[in-house]
Amino acid sequence: MNKFKLLTSILLISLSISIYSQSSDQGSSWWDNTKKFIKDSSKNITEIVAKNSSLDEEVEDLLNKDSNQVNTINKIDGIRDYVAKYASLKEKDIANGCRNGFSKGNCRIQIDKVLEDIEKIVFDGEIISYSKKIRQLKERIIELEEEKANLNERKFGVTDEEEAALIKQISDIDVLTTKFSRYIELLEKDLQIKMKNLGIRLSKDQIEVMTSRVDGDDLAKSIAIFDITKQISNTLGQLMEDNSFSSNATTKYYGVYLILSEILGFAQREYISKIEKAYIRKLDLYKQSGYESINYSKKQMQEATMKSSKEAFQKNIEAEEFTIKVIDIYKGILMEQKVQLQNALKITDEKITVAYSTYKTASNSAALMSIMNDTQSTFNQILDMQIPDIIPFDTKELEEEFRNLSDKLSSQ
């Protein structure tokens, strides 16, 4: 059996080199082509290392970033510049004063554009993207494993010196693979700590589930929004107390608090929209494609005459049925998350209404102080409502299928 494997490998290598040599100079020798073949292998490793250098930096930045330290004064100053523009649109929205062509309509689209600009100030364009980084690292590991398999195949039919060079390249791949696996562990641990700091305790298995889900980044963004908004609100409350003698200053603070409330609602609406318009729709398309594949396999299985062909079609059917089952589970999770977000959004919208009413009145600083003193418990209530139940995977197959679906949902 070993002799047969060795013979097969030699034939494959010879065939590969033969095919490779067809694209080389006709006058080149077999050995010249072989050396070029191996040299290209080394080039591939170099390219892989270079490709991952930027990912190294991104992961290091994410791990070293202290998300608890926010310059709240600068952010409050940036938000204040938008208070007048937002208030004007809000008044028009209440009076149905915005126009869509020749007809009147609400101003929600224009308001959301303003909120999108404000969000960049509040979060400096930063989104905690643990799930994305972990997916990238796992993709790199797969690429490295494929390259390692290619190098192992090329070790046959070369000199000891060339084989040693290939072994060195394989060793380099092993080092990179180990490093990326360690990065994944560190990112998962860092996310677990950040969640714990917000009062959300998740096990290692639950963290793995969260980062495998396509909405893992959206959930991390929501966490960042609540965390930073609470910090800004705390500073805002102190400023309100210190500058209560200035009616102009307190009015601006009312506006800042109002916009912070709107930012929470904006983030929640975006999350809900992404679930509805992106994730759920794509899952439905994948499910439809799965049923089409099953029908095709069933039809071909009926026409097949060989037992091996029938067995192959049956396995294909079972694989598609499992995928459809996972799609239904995935869709159910996202739909439940959508309901939780909608319930949380109702509370957020109520807080926006109260904040706007207080801003318009702007005559009783005690009214806003009372609202802001209640902010901490309100934020916690809203956050608790939109954190999903994260149940660990039952099997490795289920985990792998979730990751495959997440990759497809996020890449298209």
C-alpha cells in the first residue's frame, strides 16, 4: 500500500512538473523547471507573510485598545455643533414639513443622515470588529494549510538540499498557523473581558458562538455604543450640575442628551434593518438553492444505474438537508434577535420623546437631571433586552455550518 502511495505521488509530481514546464522556455532542463517550481513555492510563502502583516497590526491594535477611555468633552463639543440642525429637522418631522418631491413626508431619512455623521464623531469611526477579525484569521489558517499540503507534495523527487528548503517553508507555515490560532484565542478572551465589564458574563463556548454568528460585529457595535454613550452621559450630567447658572449652556446640554438618545435608536434601527434586508433575505435564497439542489440530486439518483452513483447522490441530499436545517436554526436566532431589538427600540423611542420635550421646554434643569440620573438603569434595561441568548453549539458539524453561512452572509 505504501509503495502504491509513493508511486502515485511520484506520478503526480512528474505530471505537475510536466504541465508546469509547458509554460516555461522550451530549452529549459527538467531540473531548471524543478528549481523554478520550488522557488515559486518560497515566493508564495513570502506573499502570504506580507499579506498577513497588516492583519497582525489590526489585531494588535484591537487587543491594545482601551475602549474604556473616552475623551467625553471632545465628543460633547462635536455633538453640540449638530444640535441646531437636528432640532430643525425634528420640528419639521413633527409637523410633516419635509418634502419628498412634491408631496409632504417625514424627515426620518434626513435625520438619520445627520445621526450617521454624529455617530462618526462619537465613535471616531471605530467599530469593534472581533467577529470579522476572527473570520479573517481562520481564512488565513485555511490558506496556510492548503499551501502546506502543496509543499508536502513537492518534496518528492528533489535533492536533499531542496527538500530541506521546502521543510523550512513548511516550518514557517506552522509558526504562522500557531500565531494566528493564538490571536483567535486572545481576541475571544479580550471580547469576553469587555462583555464582563459591561455586566454580561459569557463562557468561552458562548463567545465562540457569538463570533461565529454573522451579527457578532453588530452586537459588539451595540455594546460599544452603550458603553461610550453612558460615559458621555455621565460627563454631561456633571456639566449640567456645574453650569446650571447658564441657561444657554444647559439648553445645549439638553440637545446633546437628546442626540445621544437618538444615536441609540439609530443604531438599533440599523441593526434591525440589516437583519431584515440582508441576513434573512440571503438565508431564504440559500434555502431555496438547497431545495433546488435536492430536487436535482433526487432526479439524477432515479436515473443513475450504478450503486456508487446513487450513494453519492444520497449523500449530497443529506448534506443539503443538514444545511437547510442549520439555515432554519440560524434564521430563528436572527428573528428572535430582531424581536428583542424592536422591544428595546420602543423604550429608546420613549426616552427620545421625553428628552425632546424637555429640550423644547428648556426651563427646568431639574427635569433633565432627573432623566439623566435614571439613564444608567435605563441603559442597562435596554441593553439587557437586546442581548440574545447565546447557546453553545451541539456538534462540530453544526458549528462549521454556522461559520460557513456566516462567511457567505458577510462576504456578499
